[in-house]
Amino acid sequence: MAELRWHPLIKDWVIIASHRQDRPQMPKDWCPFCPGSGRVPDNYTVLKYDNDFPALMQNPPEPDKVHTRFYKMKEAYGKCEVILYSPEHTVTLPELSVEHVKKLVDLWVERFVELRKDEKIKYIFIFENRG
């Protein structure tokens, strides 16, 4: 299940993505983002990768029909992408060359331009995740 639920105490929508708990556990010596995994090109500098287990989807399932005045929900519409900074996972942003960071920022801009064409997407958030 993926849906947005209204949180009356904080007066904001929160994402509920219970289906993500069913993600498979990958072997510790394998990473889908490493060159040679078969999931990404063998050679890349920066790369956009569609999240295999997104919390938001462009074709989300209908939420359960439990909508009440107190308990509001709606479909979890959106797009979840992974931007790979580098084929080397131990590298952090400050360790990248200026030229490499420029390629990364250019990709962020490209994704912003593309995603904002979808009028249903109201917010684009870039963050770094490790682990």
C-alpha cells in the first residue's frame, strides 16, 4: 500500500508506503548501483536511476476506502528517482572534482525541468542517502 494520509496534529500529509517493507534483502557483497551489476551501465559519471521500490508512483493504487472527516487519505502520486553521484560509493560530494559536481548539478536541473512538467507533482526534493 502506498497512500498519503492527513496528519491532523501537524496539519500536513504524510507518506505511508507499507509495501516497502517487503523489499528483498540483497547479498552484502552485491549492489545494484555498482558497474557490473547488470542494473546500471558499466561506465557512467552521474546517472538517474528509477527507484525499484518507490514510496510515490505515477500510477499509484487507489487508497483504501476508509476516508472520514478525521481520517483523510489520497493517492501517493509522485516519482522517486535515485541520482548516482559516482560509480564509487565511498566518495562524498566534497570529494568530487568541480567538473564532476557540475555534471551532477546539470543532471539535477535536467530532472527538475522534466519533473515540473507534471502538474500533479507539487514538490521536488533532493537529498543524499547513504547506506
